[in-house]
Amino acid sequence: MDSLSQIALGSAVGVAVLGRHAPVWKAALVGAVYGTLPDLDVLLDFGDPIANMTRHRAESHAIPWLTLVSPALTWIAMKALREPMAQFKSWWLAVWLILITHPLLDWTTIYGTQLWRPFSDQPFGLGSMFIIDPLYTLPLLIALGFAFGKPPRARICATLGLAISTAYLVWSAMAQQIVRGAAQDELRRQGIVAEHLLVTPTAFNTILWRVVAVSGDSYYEGFRSLLDKTPAIAFDRFPRRNDLLPMLGYNTPAASLAWFTQGFYKLAEQDSRVIITDLRMGQEPLYTFNFVVAQRQGDRLLPTSPERNSFRVPLREGLAWLWPRLLGEPLPPPREPFNTD
């Protein structure tokens, strides 16, 4: 999730646990700092853009590692804030919860969080939340505002905010399953056999969902709103270009991204360059993660140092389509790149 959400979550957890043992500002400060600490791994360079992508949310987001370092981080916080060590157990519990709720919240997005390193490098991504969702973050921010305004009731305010935001996470997972069931029914009706099925929310909401079905050398994209008046989902078909895969040979960056996306990728050739794309984040034809991994020379594809090309849906043009489609209007998604002039 975005940094503001992680700051709000960490602060709310800190106040909820330490409300009886520390001033509100101290509890919120520790929550804000340690709630964003795992994301500092973005400052590390693992050698190339694909490695940087697949190693983000790895060790720094692993519950075993965070548990291991939590006592030391607790000691540092208490020393910095001049808190008596007699309260160490309460502070340790708060710091541990602040640390592990960060990757658990990230797990609800589709990116991929390696929760169990060093025992497993499996990336987990429920995909029920968009990376920025105001309906998740606002209850936490409002609760913190009340907590600062009414210190005697700070724990109650923070706990209530956490309860509301957690209930929203539960709702998002339920809504995802509703849309998944509708998508499976529609795919069967259209005779599409999906090897992999992805259901994720579109930007800033949990009402309009994007559906991606991978089938052989093709993938299908469609959109389903919970406010749609008919159960039909209009799927558009696109090529994956799996024929390029054998030609890549032992291309470690491409194989790494294919593994990390758990099958939700496509290959394309443009201007003699081979590009691998993560199909999970973005929408056709604009995706956040595109990487050049090879260059064609005659009949051969020669590996190149990965180069990232990122394309995002412009906010104004995207919202112009998103809002009416969310409300159930049967608008087809724009398939040509948005005009950003």
C-alpha cells in the first residue's frame, strides 16, 4: 500500500497498544516511523530493474526477519524517547505489531510480498486492494485525529479506526470472490479455458474490478462492476507471444519476472527489442512494469541488460472512463494510448 496508509496504520496500532503506557504523540511517532521502515528497501540496488522489482518486499517484509529484529528496534525507540525499560514488553508488542501489519497490508495488494523468507521466497498477493484506496486510509486518519484531541480515549479511538479499516479489507476480499465467481461463469459461457485468473480492483475503489484470464498463447481482459445491470463481461483477447520464450533461452531476468508474476506476463517485439510485461498492474495497453530483455539480431535474440519502460494511465483521462464505468455504464475501456498532450 501507499506510504500514507502505512503511516496511518502503524500510528493507529502504536496508539491502540501503547495508549496506557506512553503519550499519544510518542506512540503515533513510533508507529509512523516503524510502519514505513520496511519500504526503505526501495533504496537498495540489486543490480538491474527486474531484480529491484522482485526483491522489493522480500527480506524487509518477511515476518520471521521482522520478528527477529523487533527487540532491537524496540530498545532503540525506547532509548530515543527516554521511556523506562520496565515497559519493554508493552513496547515490544507494539513495535512487533507495527512491523508485521505492514507486510500483511501489502499482502492484500497484487504486487507480491515474500512473507516467509528465509524459509520461502514465494510472493504472496491477494489482490483484493488497490495500492491507494481512500476508504481504507480515511478511517485511520480520522481516528488518529480524535486520539490526539482526546488523549484519555486515544486507545478507543485508534482501536475503532483499526476495526473499521480492517472491516473494509474483509469487504474487499468478499467483493473479489463475488467478481471471481461471476468471471468464472462468464468464461465458461464463452468457452474460454483459463489457466490463470486474476481479479483485482481498479484504481481507488472496490466496486469496479479488472479481470485477466490467461489461456495458452492469449490473455483476455474484461471489467466487472458490482453495479452492472447484466452479468455479462466483455472480454478482449490479446496475444502473449509465447513463441518468443524458447528463443530467449536462459534469460534470467525474463525468467525471474515470469516467476514473480506467477504466469501473468506477456512478451512482445517492438523495434527489434523483446519486451516482457507484468499484466497484473495497469490495463491494456498501459502497464507499470515493462522491461526490455533482449535484442533481435537476425534469427537470434540476444540478452540485454534489462531496461524498464513504465506507462501509467493519466489521472484525468482515466477517471473520465473509470467513474461512469464504476456506476454500471457499459463503456468499453479505451484501448488506444491516452492522449497526454
